[in-house]
Amino acid sequence: MSRANDVTALLQQYAAETGVRSMQKVEQDFIDITHQMPSEAVTNGLAEALHSEHTPPFEEVVGVSLERGDASQRAGMLKPLLDAAGPVAAKPLIDQKWAAHAAAAAHDTSSPVESRLAGYLSTEAVERLACHAAQVDPAVVRRMSRLYAGDPELDKTLGGATLSVALGKLAGMR
């Protein structure tokens, strides 16, 4: 059986929503399949999953992803959210004393400032930011999907439900 047939068969399983899979299995299937597909298709599948009624709300997915990501991934996720939400969105972050940590972080040159500061944000603050960003600029969901599609390690932070739905959406696109 060819590799393309293997991918098609696996995608059909997700399209049919058959079987219970472990999160590790879903993550591995997602990585295996998305390496075989164009990045734009993966972005589309993830965007549809993030809009799906079968996954948690966008802001919750981003919050969980933030908790599971490393400092660099968290910083990467914050940029499109802040860009979409606008300057007013920074106020709650400053209120959380994010800015106070900037001075201390500026003296630590072991990682970029954004990466270090991203670790000081609470999940709740990022969820509020993501919710606001999606209301102000709904295209942020697609930009975040593109970010996830470009980084297999970041995909793993999305959770099994979101990845399963995304695989089902990818199956529908084939």
C-alpha cells in the first residue's frame, strides 16, 4: 500500500470519528499526516477545527496551548493576538505587572525578552486577550492556525480533541 493510501485511510478514520484514541496517538497521527499535506491545507483544517462546535472555544484552546507551550512558543502565540487586539489589549497585561517584570527580564540575556515575559502572563489573561482579539479581528483565528500549522511541536499543545477535529476536517478536504 502506498504512503498516500495510508494517509487517506487514516484520515477516513478521523472523518468517520471511529474509535477512541490516546492523545499521544492523535498527536502522532496529526504530525504524520500533516507532513504529507500542503501547509495551507493544514492551516485550513486547524482554522475549521478552532471554529468547530466540537472543540472548546478558541480562547480556551489558546489558553491550554499557552500552558503547554514553552516560552518561545508562548511569545509566538502572543504576537498575533496582540496585533489583532490592538494597543488597548495591553492594559490588562500591564495591570498584571507584566511590565514590572520587563525590567528584571531585561538584565537576563539568556533568552529574548518576549519569551521571558510571556511566562509571566496568566492563562486567564491570555484567554481574555484571545477572546477580545477574535472579536476585534476574526482573521486572528486563521493567523493562529497558520502559526500552529508551521510548528509540529506547537501543534501538540492544542490537545487531542482539537487535533482530532482538525484531522476530520482535513479528511473532508481530500
